[in-house]
Amino acid sequence: MTDPRYVYAVCRPWDTPLQAELGGVAGAPPKRLRHGPLVAVVSVVPARDFTPGPLRDRLADPAWRDALTRAHEAVVAALTTVTTPLPLRPATVFPDDSAVRVMLEDGGERLQKALTTLDGHVEWGVTVTGATPSGSAGESAAAFGRRLHTDLSAMAARSRSLAPGDSEVPRAAPPTRGGEPSAPGGPSGGGEPVLLNAAYLVHRSLSEEFVEHVERFKERCPGAAVSLSGPWAPYSFTPAPYGAG
């Protein structure tokens, strides 16, 4: 039986070598599989764990699933240092190289369009929890969340709101669809109401300005806890069925 191929991301061809010490899922080093104008970054993984039945059973184990997700993200993070990857969702597995090439062929036009949209961009996550800041007297938490979301969205190429319980960057779980902030008042992990939980697609050249803007917001609003995460590969903006979004 041929061992399956685990696929981390799709990219355009690039010249810089992958890190020699980079390990992937199940400890298998990632390699490039090129088909036409696209490259899939893959690892050969053992059939005993990654054929459909065993993989489904393995994913039911939270510790195994978390280890897989961390290895997946480590490879995608390494790719962001040399190119703009289109990250696939964790646990994307194909039977062999030919099946990966079929995926690249069948989805070629859509994949290339997505890579053009994402080229040069990274994802930042912003979460705001706590009581409505004192500087916005008379403004509801919902209105405050919408105003901040509008402000940050103006600096981003695209934005996406997340459900209050999701992490800032929905790497293992899909985000809530829609262009408005998540409804305030939902509990965060610490029990505080969520005023904003969103992901932003920002060009690398504007990332420093974006971070500074969020930092200035922190200083102006001591009543709220502001969390900024990133830069990440654009997980939230990878089109279905390839990514978490």
C-alpha cells in the first residue's frame, strides 16, 4: 500500500530552500510537489494512521489532534518566511502524489486566483474583552465593537469576524461567516463579555502601522483587554473547501 500524502499548503513556485531541520506531521519532512504553475507542500505519512478510518479514530484523540495541528502550523509558518502560502486545513490527506496533482489541476484556476488575492498579505487577529471602555460613555458595547471593527477594516484588505468562543486566528476551526463583529456580550474564555473578535488580512508593508494602531487603541481604552496575534498565514481567508474558512 502506498503511504498517503499530507498536504499543508499550496503555493506558487519559489527558489528559497525549505529549512533543512523542518519536521512535519508524524515527523515527516515536507517536500515540494509541483504541477504546472502551482506547488503543493506535502509529507509522506504512514498509512496506519492516515488512511480514512484510522485517521478518523486518531482525530478523536485531542492530544494527537493537537500535536498534528501544531506540526501543520509549524510548516505553514516556515512557508510564510519564504513565500505566500495558501494554507489547507489540518488533516488534509490524499492517497498519493497523483491525487494531489489532480487536486491542483481541478482547482487550478481557483487556487491561482486565491494566491493572487493573498499575495504579500498576512493575517492578524484582534480580540477585545471586558466592560465597555469609560471613554465611550453612552455607547453600547455593540456600537463600540462595530466602530473598532470598521476602523481596523479600513486598514485591511479584508476582514472576518469570529464567534466569541473562537481563538483570534481560527486555525483548527472555521470562523463565523459575515462582515460584522461577533455579537458582544458573549463570554470569552475568562468569562468577560466579548466586544470584538476578528481576523484581518493586512499587506506586509502595512503590518507595522496596523500593530501601532492597535497599540494606540490599548492606551486609549484601559477598561478593555486587547489581544493582538500574528502575523499568521491567511488561514481565515483561504477559500472553501481548501481552508478553515
